[in-house]
Amino acid sequence: MASTRTTRHRLGASISAALAVTVGAGFLASPVATAASATVATATAATTAGANLPLGAEIVSTGDTGYLTSRKDDAGDTVLEWHRHADGSVLPVTGTVGYDSASDIVVTGDGGDTVSLRDMTAGAAATVSFDLGSEFTPGARLVGVVGENLFVSVPTTADYHELWQLSRVDGVTEKVKRSSNPYSIDFKVLASRSGALLVLSSDRVFPNSATFRTEYWRTLTTVDSGQAIEGGSRRNIASWTQASTGALTADYVADVQYRSGVTELVVDGTYVHGKYAMDSSMSGAVIVGISRDTLLYGVPGKADGETLSPLYARSITDSTAAPYKLLEHFSSAAHAADGSLLVRGATAETDGLFRIWEGADGLPAATPVADTGRALAVQVTASNVPTAVSLEEPGTMVPLEWTLSRANATADLTLTYPATGRTLTRHLSQPVADSRFAFVWDGLLDGASSPNGAYTWQITATPTDGVGGPAAASGSFQVSREANAHDFNDNGSTDVLARDASGVLWRDDLLDWPSNSRIDTAGRTKVGGGWQVYNRIEAAGDLGGAPAGDLVARDKDGVLWLYLGKGDGTFASRTRIGGGWNVYTQITAGSDFDGDGRADLVAVDKVGDLYLYRGTGDWRSPYASRVKTGWGWSIYDRIVATGDIAGAPAGDLVARDKDGVLWLYLGKGDGTFASRTRIGGGWNAFTHLVGAGDVTADGRPDLIAYGPNGTYVYRATGDWTAPFSRWPTSLYMGEGTEFDHIA
């Protein structure tokens, strides 16, 4: 079968170039690097910058007059096309698989045994085809192409193969066996330069022994020598696969090997032996080529840029130099006879085809050859954010969604409450579908219910492939919560105030969306010190017309002071209401007892008379003159304004007698109360009872009981005959003796 090798004209073209095999429209499974020496200043293949390139096209092969691409059409079929440099015309090429020939010889396959060669230069001969199964034996497969020379792995038994070289010379098919080891099991032609070949082989040692092993070899030979590769310069290497890649230049030989599960890029030169171990994210790395003293490598992605896969460059001679990005992403490459590369990828500005060639400084540079016209900069094309958000219903979730111009991006969201500057940030690492990014807000800010008012949002989208800069969009929405008389930071949820032994007042914000019939706290904030000057501190409701609750406090001289709530959990400087309040043993406030919509105050004097102070709505004089509404209240050691707990038109009172029995007084709506109803005994276990507003967000005000044996929330049932059900809470857990006043 053999014939003498010749350098005669074959298929109308004289080729001295290298190749690698590409599988379908994907990346070259065995890219060829044929970098020219430093004395070569220009490439022989012309390029046409600005030429149109289909978005899904991958580069397959390149020659002097044009280049071959592969893409899928609308039906999903593979389309091979030859792009001419001279006039930009595009010629269809028959076949479903293309191979890198580093020449104007287009080598294609049908996915089976047939391989075709066609010279794409003007006036060239028609296609020449080979049936590998007929030329050799069934199961023969193409493992490399160099110009018009095909290298075929031919099975001889079920386990062993031979390497053959196949070509057509002056119309005559020539076949040369290039292997001599009868126990070879695999071959691959990685690269070529000026007729020199880089070949990988796997051989079985001691094949007839139970202790046989596989050895892996790298061989240098030539296209025209006809020499068996085992007779060339062989070097034992680590394992390789048909996915392994490599490069061959005048100065270096490189290949990808796999050692103990680690991908290694191995480069050898006269004075260099470099091994570059890849981490797990780079386990699929390929060698794209070598440009003078620079190794080009990376993990190929997709032509549409949906996968982050930069093309990296690193110095072979300077071990201290860090790798850097040459392209933001890449997906395929082809190799020209002059040593330059065509790479499908993108920079920050351009998506398309790039020629990689060494610049004036000897370092590789990427020059656009063809542009897909794809808009690289990511854009926020749509937002679906409500303009009004009600957080009143327990468990309310607020869906927020943005659509980007492409899915290969991340999105960083910032929600801001401008009144305080508090923010919530989230990193959205991937779309929920298509290019839509979503975040479902639970209505919390810093772990607490979000305050009423205006909010702003900003979304910043950043492409994951590094192509193009980030894009931002912003907007606003309004949060609304119903007023809560016991809310001091305007977020609709109950706040409870507690004074410790040193006189420091603390505020605990409760989460009013119960979980498993339990009330939890959202956080504690220090209000301030010096509150030991008061012997009574009461949440007074809204006395000044602002949405947040206010405080009244009586000092030891009997002066009552007003602290207007600012709505952010803090209070304005105190304002004097008046003196003489030391005549009262009990004071409670915050409920509307007369049905006029304003918060009132009731107090019990030392003889047991009950007085009503109607709210005026004017913070400068918040209460009208007192009106006596009852007597005999000296039997109680605690009275609490609870608000409307039983569905009547006005606020109610609960009162604890000295035996620990708690009684309910339903408000009539005129500042007086109905006869008392017994709630139950045992309430002397608590040191403080607080009408805490609507703790559970069910529309009814609740009661908090604090004592050394625990703190509980007594949820209003709406039934005056059994007005409360007890719920556990994390409020003041283990702190039953830490505070001397609760409001």
C-alpha cells in the first residue's frame, strides 16, 4: 500500500501547515499552534475587518484566501461555509463536520466514514472524497489532518490500532503506515509546523500478561518522512485523551496531559520545561496555541458568549508573570500556515472573529477580522416592580423582577430607605428564567418590618463573560402600613420600651408576622439614658398628629412630660405638659375612649377615682381638662389601656386586683365603661402589663405580660367573654428581672 512520500502539488495547493480536528461546530478538539519565528513580521492571509459573521458561527479552519466556519441553521442542521477574504463572499461547503487544515484545503466529514477534501482557491479542482471504512477497515477514524494529508487510526483487532497516513497525489491515493508497535491502542496528531508533526500515542506494555499497563507517548516526526512514529523522538508522558490539545513551534512543543486527576499544560523548549496545573474550574482547558514565548489557553465556551471562558495568555519564559486575559471569552480557534490564529470570541468592545498575532513588543495581540454585530453591553430592558407595596397582611411577599438583554450576567440589587439611609442588598447570580432576574422581598429591612414611606431600588447588571460594561436601572415605590399606637419607628409593628436599673431605655421591635404561634423580636435599640428620673413612663399613642407613637413620662416631682416620636425609633426633646400628676397612683394612655379618633389618657387618684383626659390633637396642649368617669378603682394595682379588644366602638381597659385577678372593662365610646367581666386569676405572676397595640397583625390590639417567670403575648380573640389566648415570645427571654419599667 505504501508509496514514496513527495512534496509534489496536491489538489492544486502547496500546503505546509498544521492542523487539528474539530468536532462538529464546537471547539477544536486538537488545536494546532504553528506560531512563526520572531523574524516573520506579517501574515500571508489577508483579513477583512468588519465582515459580517453569523452569531452562532464557529471558526473551523483558515488558509491564505479565506476561512471555514460552522453553525446551526434554524432547523438545527450544521452549515459549513467558506468566507473569502477578497470579496467577502460566502460559499456553502458540503459536510457536517469540519477539520482544521491550516490551509485553503477544506476537509469535511459526514459524521461517518466519508471524508472529503476541497481546494477553495479560485479555479481549484472538485472535491475528492475517501471512504475510510473502504480504504482501510470498518471502524477506521480520522485523528488528524495536515494540509491534504489525513491521519487515520485503523483497528487491527478489537483492542489495537495502527496509524496510517492517507493522501491523493496526482489523482493516485497513497497510504503509508506510520506506526510500528503492534500493541498501540490510540493515536492523535496534535499539531504541525513546516512539515514537522506532533503525535500522541498510547501503547500497551506486556499485553499478554496479567500485569499489562498502558504507556503514553509524545512523538515528533515529519509529514513526508514516511517514518514510523515509534522510530522518531519519543517521550514518555502522562495520560492523554482524544480531547487533549497541543502546539508546535520552532522553539516549543506543548500538550495537555492528565496526571492524578489534574489537568496539566506541559511546555518544553531548549531551555524550558514548564508544567502548569489547572484548578478544578479549568479542568477542561485546551492549548489554543503559542505566540513566540506566550502560551495561549483556556476553557472554550459557546459562540453566543453564554459561558464565561476567557482566552488566557501567560509567559513561557518568565515564571513570575501572571496569566492575563487576551479575549474576554472564546469558543473555537483555527491555525494559519504562518503561525497566526483565528479565534472566535469577544473583547469588551467586539464580538466576532479575531486574528491573534504577535505585536511589536513580541506579545500576542488580537485584531478583529469579522464582527457579529451583537450588542455586547448588557442592558436592563424591562423592570416589573410595583409602585405601591402594602405590608399589612401577614406573610406578604413582594415579587421584584428585571429583564436583561442577555442571560449571561449577574444582577446586584440595592433597596434603600432614604429617610434613614438603611439599605438591603442582594446578589442575583443567575436568572430565574430566560434573562429574567427576580427577588422576592419579605418586607424586612435589617431584620425588622420595613417602615412606611418612599423606597428606591437600583439594579446593576454585570456580564459574566466580561464583555461590555455593567448597566444600571433604578426606580422607587411606596410602602404602606396601618398605624399602630405602640409603634415608634413607623413600620406598623409593635415596639416595646423597657428601662433597666441604670436608667437606660431600650426599644424592642417585634415581628408582627407570627411563626408557629410565636412572637419573635426583630432587634433591640438603645433609646438613651437618664430615664431613672421618671416613676411612670407610658406609651401615649399619637398625640401630635405624626404617624408614630409618642410617650408621656411623670417625674418624681409630679410633672408630666411629652416625648414626641420622630418616627425613626427616637424621640424629640421633652415638652412639659403640666404639674400635679403625683396625685395619681395609676396612669395609662394610648387608647381612644370617647370615639373621636384621638388617643386619650385615664388616671386613678389616691382615693380610687378614675379620670379621663381626652386627647386634643395639639401636641402643645395634648389633653383637655380631666373628667371623672368612675370610682372605686383603688382595689386595682394595675390598669392598662388595651385599645378595642372586643369589637366595641371604643377602647377598653383591663385592671388587675390585689389578688391577681384580671378584669375587663369594655369601653362604651363616651369615656365611660361597662361593668367589669372577670378574665381570670394568676396575673400577679407578672410585674408589668402593657397594652401593646396590634402585635399579631390581625387587626386587634394585644397585651404583653412581663415577669420573673417569663414574658408572654396575650393575643386578643375578639370575644369579650374570653378575650385572650397566650402565645410564647422571645421578648425578654431570660430577662424577667432586668427591667424595672415596661411601656
